[in-house]
Amino acid sequence: MNRKAVVREFCFAVLFLLLAVLLIGLTSTALRPVRTSYGAVWGPYLGEPEDSLDYLWLGSSYAYCDVNPAVIYDETGLTGYVLAGPEQTLSQTYWYLRQALETQRPSAVVLEASALHFAKYQNYTQVNVGYLPAGLNKLGAVFTASEPELRTGLLFDLYFYHSRWKTATFGELRSALAPPLADQCKGYTAVDGVFDAIGDGPFLRDVQEEAVYRANLEDLGRIASLCADRGIPLAVVFHPTYSQLPSQVRETIRADVADLDAHIRFFDWSEEVEAAGLEPSLHFYDPGHLNRAGAALFSAWLGDFLTGEMGLVPRPQTGKNAAAWAETVRFWQEGGPAVTE
């Protein structure tokens, strides 16, 4: 075989490999369910105009059920996004923040801190890590923040979702392959209903053993260092909730966060339910999460926090994006989306 023939066959082999990778990637993307609620909503986030967000709110479901950026915008003109995930660990949140900062330069990052007493692995790694955009940050999350037995599926979506070809509709496949577009939820998920037994609370959350807590604190340190490197103020907060860590544990966290980085702002609102304008018998979906009405009240209160304690000032927006945010406010004033489970 002459040299030209060898080169030609090599080129064909490389081309075949590239086409196979492309086909597998497209198929994986098409079959993975589109995610627009209950956290890990990277598609709509990537649809936001670059460098248009004043703040990012990170954390677990306590973040995405409690914080409605549309209400904050209506109160203050601040643009923001809740980039959280269900039971999201701090090791996963670190990679979320790295990825988020590739397209946005927020004036502040706020971290809802319930994950300081999460286990090393919680129940939603497939969602939290699986929906990260492909790239180095996802690889980092797969190999440092995910259970080893899930890594195959996290690297190759078809492992988890190959059977969906039997049930996925054409509309679902088309939506999965469409370019990312901003939506009107901004990472927030509204839930309706009232927890009937809220009067029996507050309810104490489980506390992790010291080694697990210290590992989580190290991950918080990585998040703080990333913010410091980018010149972004970081606030660590506990939301008003009836599912609380014991008060002495929260005081230990306050001291440890101060020792970790004196520049971190720490706010414990766990017991400030009434101060935030919330009525337990009306505004809790369950002991840990606010319902739609409670989130609206709390988000208005957070507007004062962001402009006051954090000193944020709305950045200039293009006319198109300002109009989109105004439409988002109208969308929520008219009721917002139906609740989906």
C-alpha cells in the first residue's frame, strides 16, 4: 500500500470517528429530558445575555423554591438567576460556579448554606452533574463530586437515557436540540400548597459527622477563593425555614466561616420568619420550602437585602433585555407557570 493510500485511509478513519462522536452526542442530547424547573436548569441560564446578571443565587432546593428573581427585579431593578440544584452538595456547587462565571460576571454571589451539613453524596447527582454543559467543568464534577458508580452515565448520557427513544415525542426531541433560550423563571420553581403540620415545628435537621462537615467547609473555601479571585463578594445565608439546623450548630458555622475567610458575609435568617414577612400557616409548602406566595414575600424582602446589606446597584441593560425582564415581571404578576412535579 502506497503512502497516499495510507494517509487517505487514516483520514477516513478519523472522519468516521468524528462523525460517530457527533452522532452519539446529538443522540444523547436529544434523548436527555429537557429540564426547566426544580434546579439544574442550565439551558435557560445559558440563554441569558452575557454579563447581564447582577447576582447569582446558589444552593439546594431551598434556593430555587424560595427566591423568585422576577420579584426582586420588580422591587429593585436587579437582574439575577437561581443556579441551584436538588440536594446539591458544595463540591457540585463549586463546579456550578466555575461554569456560571464563563458567561456572567455578577456583582455578588449568594450561597444558601444548607449543604454544609449534607452527606458527601446526596440523592440527585445524576441531575446536578448530568445537566452541566459538556466541558472541563463537567469533567471536574464527574470525577471529584460524583459517586464512582454513576460516572459512566454522567460521561455518556445514552447510558441513562437510551430507552427514551421509545417514548420521546418529536416535540421533546426538537426542544432538546434547540439553542438555549432564556425563560421567565430565572431558575425559580413555584410550588403551591400549605404544610398543615407546620405548627408542630420548627423541625431539626440532621447534623453530619465532623469529618463530613469539615470536608464541606473545605468546598466552601474553594467557592470563596473562586469568588475572591474574580473580585466577587460572597454571602453565605440560611433562609427562614421551619427545617433548621440546631442553633448551636449554626453558631459554629458562623465562627468557622469567619475563620475560613473574613471577607465572606454571613447571614443566619433561620428564625427570622416573621421578620421576612412570612406567616407559617400560610407560606410554607413543607418545613423546608416556601410556597409561591411565601417566595414572593421573601423575594421582595431579599431585594432590600441585596440593595442594602450587599450594596448592589442595577447594571445597565440593553433595551431588548430590559423589555424581556419587564415581560418576566408581567408573567409572574399574572400567575406564572402551572406547578409541575
